[in-house]
Amino acid sequence: MSRILGIETSCDETGVAVIEDGRRMIVNLVASQVDIHARFGGVVPEIASRQHTHCIGQLTREALAEAGDRPDAVAVTQGPGLMGSLLVGVNFAKALAYAWRVPLVPVHHIEGHIFSAFLGQDPPDFPFLALVVSGGHTCLIDSPRPHEYIVLGATRDDAIGECFDKVARLLGLSYPGGPSIQKEAEGGDPLAYDFPRGLAKSDTLEFSYSGLKTAALYAWRKGGVNVQDLAASFQHAAVDTLLIKTRIALAQTRARRLVLAGGVAANRLLRDRLRAELDVDLFMPPLSLCVDNGAMIAAAGHSRWLHGGAGSMRVTPFPNMPLPSCR
Ligand code: KG4
Ligand code: ZN
């Protein structure tokens, strides 16, 4: 039996968790900064790093008190993310690993999101196709074996979550935009506006969300907009694009398993449509583990540790970190 502490500070959530044997969540605490950044309509990097510094000590004390035993290893998000925010988590994790004389395991943030699906009731086996949709990423990844990733396609411009956030801001909805648009869309007509599905006519597995964002802007500028209809039509087009590209990737790779991960994986329409429309075994993290958290970093870190991936004390933050073992 082994326990690993996971620390996540890549953006605007401070996450600290303890996981047992890679699967069992002992404690998972998240201090969200959403309310602090909301009045700016997006994350302010300097405020984010100061806020991580402010709460990481107390959050870790609480997590350790709840977990009881001292962890056997420390996993931390090394990148990608905001430099100042990553610095706080990496240095804090280093200090703990040094003081406790336990291994320090650096984790890629996207790998963490993928591993959030392993914390559900029914964890996936390899190989699988992963659809990662967050505020910073939109990509389809083939994972034939643990810790091996082949990026089949990513976004050429905006990430889908970023697009939700920008369109929500345009409509005067609160940050983060994803949940606000989802809520507003409930009462709207998804066919009221015929918005573009980026790169839908091509077989590429790349995504493009800037056209959808611009179309929403032009519709808004015309005036007389029903916000609920616009939100519903936008959400419908954004999710449709994911379905179109995922279908192509499943056909190309002949994958039988699909892992959905990232903040946008919390979107109800996306979850419902993937479940209803794709003939594949679908693995989704519980809603509470879709947005950034320490548990997913601990789960990925535990597996990396088992596969010999513990790092040295020289680990430094890597804001543009590429996915490891990426071909
Ligand atoms: O994974 P995450 O917490 O942070 C990044 O790694 O980027 O994802 C945050 C993103 C935000 O853009 C937020 O608007 C989006 O996830 N999001 C959603 C929903 N909940 C969060 N997007 C659509 N529908 C949701 N229910
Ligand atoms: Zn994330």
C-alpha cells in the first residue's frame, strides 16, 4: 500500500490531494480562485501565483491532517501552465520531498487530466483514445501504453474552453464561461443560429475554434440577440465539432475505448452526446475531477513513479512542456 501527495498549481486552482495505490482518493482539496479572477474576466497571472503562495501551506496541512499517514512520494504539475503559478507548486513539492526524503514525481498537466478518468468507478485499460478539452487544450491523443502519447491533432488557434470563456464574456455572462453558457443554453434553441464547425469538411484531426468565436461576435453585433438562443447554438456547434473529429479519430485508430478529460469534460451536452452517439467504451472522470485538482496529479504521478518516472530534485517548472514520450 502506498500513498502519494499530488500538488496542482498550474493555473487558478490550488489543488492538494492524497491518493492510495493510484486509485483510492483519501483526500482531495481544491482552493479555487475563480471569484478573485471573475471581475477581470479571466486569469491574472500575478494574482494567481500570489494566491497559490497564500493558500498552499494551509491547504496541505489540512490534507495531511485528514490523510493521517505521511505520503511515500510527492507528485507535482511541472507544466504546461503559468510560470509564476507552477513555481509555487514545484518549489513547495520539492521542499516536502526533500524534508520527508521521498521521491518527487513531475507530472504533465494533460497527463494528469487523462488520469482523472482512472479515479472513476470503472478505470480504462490501454490502449485508448483521449479527447482532452480544457481552457488551454483541445486535442485527440492516442495512448497505446501507459505514459506513451501520440498527439493526433490539436487546436490551431483557440482552445475550446477559452472559446467558451470568451463568448461568455461577450454575452455578459460570468467567468468561467463554460458553466455559465451551459446554464444559459438550457432555455435556448440550439438551432437558432447556424454557427460554423471548424475544419469540419476536412479529414484533419486538428481543431479550429476562432471561426466559431468570430461568428458569435458578429451575431452579437447585429443586435437583437436572445442570449439563451445564442448560448445554446454556440454550445451545440462547439460540441458538434468535437463529435465530428472524435468520430474520425476513432475510425482511423480503430480504438475501442475513449477517455474524455479536462475542464470542458464537465459539459453536460458533451457527456450526453458522446454517450448516446458513439459506439465506444466511454470513460469520463466524475464531474468533481474535471477541473484542475491535485487528485489527478497524484494518480498520474503514482503510475509514473511505478514506471520509473520519479525525477531529481533539480526539476524546474516548464510552462510550455510538451507531452512526454510524444511521437
Ligand atoms: O482543465 P481546466 O480546469 O483548466 C485548464 O487546464 O485549462 O479547464 C477550465 C476550462 C474553462 O475554460 C471553463 O470554462 C471550462 O473548462 N469548463 C466548461 C465547463 N466547466 C468548465 N466548459 C463547458 N462546459 C462546462 N460545464
Ligand atoms: Zn487543466
